Amino acid sequence: MTTALITGASAGLGAAFARRLAADGLDLVLVARDRGRLESIANELRATHGVRIEVLPADLTVPWARARVERRLTATVEPIDLLVNNAGVEADDELPAAPMTDLQAEIDLNVTAVLRLTRAALPGMLARDRGSVINVASFAGYLPARGSAYGASKAWVLSFTDTVAASVAGTGVRAIALCAGRLRTARHAQVGPPGSPLWIEPADAVDVCLRDLSRGRRLSTPGWLYRLLVGTLEAPRRSLRLLARLAGRGREQQPPTPRPVDPAAAADPEQTMRLAA
């Protein structure tokens, strides 16, 4: 049975991932700070889908709590086959006024946790030659949002996931970034007119992401408007990827550089052969 670990699973997009994956028959490890909300969704999914669900409360901005999740990702019993790095936060104040503690928490959750959990999951996935990592980014990662570190953190997620996908290419492991736009979560339920292309239902975002993952894509962008915008912004990056692949092939085709032989050993043919070997 495949097991997925989802961070930020108690609400919003994380809960939508949990509901969809449980409906698909996956066992789940749910991670978030609020044990009560995790238990509530876990009980709902156990009753509805009969899957095994493990609740793992953890504040991923705290090193020792994050380490608990890392240990679960490295476990060889009931190993994790799908990691969904969904947990994220945006500081309320603009950069000049935001408390440094809030900004640091933003980086700890949006960047450090994604890095460390991905790094914890990959060795086991590669050893089993199967597994997937979904890192939730944001359209904000393409925008120089005024006075905010959030967009910068999500730009890092986009770039990091692209690097991971390139690193595991040719194996049974995949990595994809979900470039979500504005999600109509409970917090934004009444914001924006119905049917607006700016607002995406979390369940729809999950469906698109899992479909793109199954197709081997590195980036998933739900919503036609966001796909259009991201497609335009991604065009230069696709060209750079092509150049990087061509440069890599060129290096592979170059003959090896001969190793220098010590002239002092030239009088001893056997020594010369040993040095040149």
C-alpha cells in the first residue's frame, strides 16, 4: 500500500490533498500543528475510505519537531512514497515593519522545512526506485511582491523543485512544483466573484497537480489564466534548460584528458605504465 505524508494537512489545500489521496486508497501521514484538527480529518477519512491514517503533530518551524517528521520520512517500515510539502505561511506585515521572528518563521517553514523534508525523503525513494515529491509553490514566486519575503520564498521553491526534478531524472522518482494561484479556502470563501479565473478551488488544484505528476511534468499550474501567465514567464527558463542539457551532452562526448606522466620515470617502462594507468 502506498503511503503519502502531507504537511499543512489540517485545512485548505493540505486537507484537499488528504481527501483526494485517501479516496485513491493511499494510507496517509498527516502533519500540522493542531492535533485536534488533524484528528478530526483523520477520523473523517478513516470512516469514509477505510485507509490507515497516522497523525503526526509538528510545528515545522521548530528544529526538534521538524526532526520528528524527517525521521518518519527515513523510516523503512511503511515507507513514504509520496511527500507533499504543502505547509507555508506569509508574514502579515510588509518587510520593513514585520517582526524578525515572523520573517524567520516564514523562511523556516517555506524554505528550510521544504529543503530538509525533501532531503530526508529522497534517499529512500531512490533506493526503492519509486516515489514522488510535490512542493507547493505559488504564482507569487514569479512576482516581486512589494515589501514581502513570501514571493521570494516561493521563487526558491520553484527553483529548488526544478533542481530536484533534474537530479532524479531517469529514475523512478519524480518531483513537481504546484504553482497555485489564489485558492478559495475557508479563509477566502466569500472573496471574489463566482467563476472568476483568479480563484481556484483546492480540490481542482489537487486534481490538476496529480494529473501533471502522472505525466512526468515538473510544474503544475491550475487554472487557464495562471497557465497562460506562467507559460509566458517559463519560456526563458525552458530555453535555459535546453542549453544546460546540450552543454551536459557536450561534456559527456569530450574524450578524457590524458593524465601527465612523470618524466623522471620515463627510463623505467613499467613505472611509466603504472603512472599512466
